[in-house]
Amino acid sequence: MLNKNSIYFRNILDRRKSLTIWAVALSLLTMLIIAMYDSVGREAAQLFENSNFTAFFGGDVDTSSPAGWLGFELYAIFLPICLAIITIGIGASTIGSEEESGTLELLLASPINRSRIIIEKAMMLITVAVIIPVLIFLTVCLSNSLFIFGIDLINVFFCTIALSLFGIFFGFFALAMQSLTKKRGLGMSITGFYVGASYFMNTLHTIWGSIEPMKFLSPFYYYDGNMLLQGSVDPINLIVLTGGVILFSLVAYFSFMNRDTGI
């Protein structure tokens, strides 16, 4: 049972300052972008007459609509990248930092078993990856009533679910890479490279058809915030993201459970 002295809560408290800054900054930015829609959104549509340019923002972009504007400014690229940065940092450092500082050996020597350590740290990562998108969703709900916007909040809700899965995926990928390599920096670098590569795999295939099969290796393809905001929900995409989360959580779990630390 979790308590205020558990690994889970201690890790949350250790990151409370940075997470608060992220949450407040992204929420305020979301409100500002929605407030700008009525005066800027429709005019911005002229920027996307070149289809090659729109590829880098998740495909067809229609900023004259609330869904297109919110997707272009936030949900297509910006929020996924921000959430990936947060969860990758947590995933690579939650074990890696303690391993580098030497406190992991002390933790493993305590009565707390390895399984509980990795599970509670994974729960903390999931909590962060859920709370931040939910706070942004609540900001969209509030802004939708304060400003002239009129977006379908059900679509934003489904996009929030997919965004959380996207963040959890990369967080567990980083945790798995760190567990396999036993190096925080290397695990973070591998994951960061995969984020960049998967983004280009998902965007450049619309320009170079020869690399189209590679899009299926990209979490961005299965997330697709633009389509979700427009009401196109594909359960298969959510299932694939969930499958990736399960896969890399198991890799991280068994790698940590079987690693040799001398204890």
C-alpha cells in the first residue's frame, strides 16, 4: 500500500517544482493560443497552401477551424514533444540518477524488494504523463467557455488519452534503454534519437513515398493529434500505443529485476 513515505510519493515530491512549472507554463500557453484564435487563426490558413510544408505539422492543416488551429499550435507537434521531453527525462533518470549517485545500492539493500521499486517508479512516470495532459484538457475546457472558440471537447478528450499514451510510451522506452545500458545519458540519447527519427518517419513519407512503410515504426503516426481533434478516432492506433507501453514496461521490468548490482 502506498503512503507518503513510499518511493512513489518521494519521487513525485522530488520533481514537484519542475512539474509545476511545466504544468503552469503549458496551461497558460494553451489559454493564450485559444484566445488568439478569433483574431489570428483564420488568417494563418494562408501559410499552408504548400502541401510539403504542412507535412511537418502532421498533414493537412486548416487553421481556420478550432480543431485545425489547436492541432497546429499545440496537439500535433508541440505538446507531444514537450511531454516526451518530460517523460524521457523521468524514465532515464528515475533509476539512472540513483545508480550514478550510488544510492541505488542502498535502496536495493533495504527491505524494499526490486519489484516494488521499479513498479512504484513506473507508477510515478504514468502519473506525470497523465496529469499534465489532463490539466491542459481542463484549460481547453475553461478557455472554450471564456473565448470564441467552439471546439468539440469530446475530441479533445480522446486526444488527451492518446497524448498520455504517447508520453508513457517514450517514458517507458527511456526507462527500458537505461535499464539495458545501465547508463542514464546513453538511454536518454537513444530515446531522443528515436523521437527525432520517428517524427521524420511520420512526416517525410508524404513527400518521399519510398519511405512510407517506415511510418508504421513511428509513435507519431499512431498518435496523430490532428485527426483526433477532427473526430477521427482509430481504436487500432490507441491499441498499438498501449501495446508499445506494455512491451517496453516489461523490458524495463525484467531488465531491472535481472541486472547484477552485487546485492
